[in-house]
Amino acid sequence: MRLSEDVIGYFKEMAEEKGVPYQSLINLYLRDCISSHRKIDMALDYQS
């Protein structure tokens, strides 16, 4: 999985606040997207 540095940084900061590993937090967020049937907005500025 390719994640940009700013995305990883965002989750690392949040994970430190919550006291959980950032990979677990990313997984929880993705799982929440699935359970809420959240769809991606392809109009977002995509950077690879």
C-alpha cells in the first residue's frame, strides 16, 4: 500500500495522542469507511 508522507504523519500524530500503533489506527479508519459505506471523492487532488 502506498501512502504519502503527509498521510502517514497525520495518522502517526493521531496514534500518539490515542496511544495506539499508527498502522492499527489506519486499519480502524479503513474499517470505519467500510462499515459506513463511505465512497472516495475522486475530485480530491491525487498525488502519487
